[in-house]
Amino acid sequence: MKILYHHRTASKDGQAVHIVEMIDALRSEGHEVRVVAPGASEANADAVVQGGGRMGSDMDWVHRLKAMLPKAAYELMELAYNLVAYRKLMAAARDFHPHVIYERYNLFLLAGLMVKRRLGIPLLLEVNSPLVLERSQHSGGLALQRLARWAEGTAWRGADAVLPVTEVLADHVRACGVPTERIHVVPNGINRAHFADAPMPDAAKMRLGLEGAVVLGFTGFVRDWHGVDRIIDWMASPQAPQGTHLLVVGDGPVRAELEAQAQRLGLADRVTFTGVIHRDQVPSFVAAFDVALQPAVTPYASPLKLMEYLVLGKAVVAPATPNLQEVLTDDVNALMFEQALPGALESALTRICTDTLLRQRLAQGAADTIDRLDLTWIGNARRVTALVEAG
């Protein structure tokens, strides 16, 4: 199958992982994939997507541009980008003759739909978040609300199939007027090969100087809403075993605050930040975790970090939100807590850190989850191409 893959993503965070892994999985299944992306000719779009592999950093130039411009002007620039994207997509489509366009949804991005309507090529639209809602609540909000709602609804309703990453997100898509038969949930996945050479836990701990510790781990770009401060507060409480150590694999805007908090509470030697690392290094750090932390979650997300925890068989602590319960089951592959209940996270941490057998049982349940639900990028590639073949 010939697949024209289109996106408007310049970040080197989890979005880039999703893009790279999905393209690689489609190609590994024997399909021909051509990438059209911002800031790249068709010849080197793949190189731009790969981006060197450094994870945990944000798009500083985008943030600077947003800060310089009035919100309305920035949003109109996003809409105007369709002229550039449409020209590139049309040229690629006429040269490549794809069977399908696969587009990663972004706000105000309508180029894939425009080419679909012009050339009659089926459009699959991957949706990772309801961006009108998300951007209305964060980053200072949206200036052009009505235009944004129109663009989002037009993109979602115009696609031949919409691929949200969770059932919760599928409800958002359905509420926008997309028929249920055109909605197909495709959660984030994992590349088993990327984690195949991860060291055994004891070896991973030894390399980091954490022998004998119960290691609580978190991966990703840590922000204030993630609740890592609660983990540190708990570590300073009488309920926490003295042998616990927090390992944050990544960086983030609240790193300095969290390090100062640990220093203030006398925990400076029990909290470690790796800083920004190459994505190839992630497995060797996650391997050292005894307890993998998902202390908070966006209610419609399919967290990539969760897949990393599961593939390496880590005992997970996570809130009992509907989107996570699509993958996790309390006391089977995770210890889940009620997010709104005061002290629930802390009680879960105390229980799991003081019960070795519980950690072992949950770890085995976690390891079994990937195969049971086929949470792999290869599985996702097969789901996508099956939709195209089914017409």
C-alpha cells in the first residue's frame, strides 16, 4: 500500500515518538510511506521527523513566536499554513499516487481534507486530543474560538475514518457529529525491539548507584499538574519507607521547584533528575524502576509513558480514570487510586512500596498487558491498513 503521511509537528517529545514509530511500523509491514511535514522537502522529511532522538525538550521557537504575536494573529498564521501544506501535499499526491492520506490532526490543519476533496483519495485522521478544548484551557486560551470550532469539526467530519487514541476521546469526536461507524480507537503503542536490550532491574539500579532502593520512576517532560510534588511530600512523611528513591527520566519547567522542595525536605540525595536524554537511553533508566508513576493524567489521553512501563513489566500506580481503565485494571496490572480522594495517591504509594509480593504480581500483570491488548505500533499499523482495505 502507498501511504501519504502528513503532519504539522515540530516537537521532539512524545508526538515525535508517535510519528516515527507509526511510520516505521507501516514500512516494516511492507507499505511505502511518503512523509510531508513542515520545514522539509519531500526528500528529507523523514530526517526532520527523526530529529536526532533527544527527548524531553519543547519547541522553544514556537513558544517565542506565540509570545511575540497576538493570539489571533498566530491562529490566523496556523490557518494560512494550509496554503503551504496543500501545495506540498498536492505535489506529493500527484507524483506518488497514494492509496490513502494519513494525517495527524492539528488545530486549523485542513490540507489533508482539501486534497481528499480535490483528488478523491481516502483520508484517515489520527486524533490525539480535542485541541479546541485543550487550547481553550491552556496557553492563554484561543482568540478565534468560533473559527477553531469550525476548523476542528470540519476536519473530523470530513475524514473517511477518525482514529482517536482512547474511547474517551472517541466520545468527543462523536459529539462533534462524526458517525460512530467512522470512529476507530487506535491507542498508543510500543516498539518491543526498542526495549529488548533493557538491562535487568538489579543491573540498571547498580549502574545508577541505587542498589537496595525501592525506585519510584517517572518519565517525560514533567509539569506542575503531573503531581510529582506530591510524591516528594509523601517521601518525607512517616508513611514512606526510608529506602525509597525518586528517579525522574526527563526534564521540565518545574524541575528547579521540585529539586528545591527535595532539598528543603532533606531528600536531595533521594531525588534524581536525568535531564533531557536520547530516547534510546530511556529503556535503561525505566528498567531500574520498581514502581512506575502515572500520578495524574489528561482525561482523554493515551500516555506513551504507560506503554513503556508496561512493556518492561513495571508495577504501575495510576488514577482510576476512564481513559486509563481502558488499559489498566486495579490489582491486576496496576494499583489504581481515586484521583479526587485526598490521600488516595499517598496510601497507594505506601501500600505498594511496603509490599514486595504485590509489586511482583502487578509487574507480571503489566508485562502480560502488551500482548493481551496488542499495544504495539505494528498492531496499530495493521489496524490502520485493514481499515483502508475494508474500504
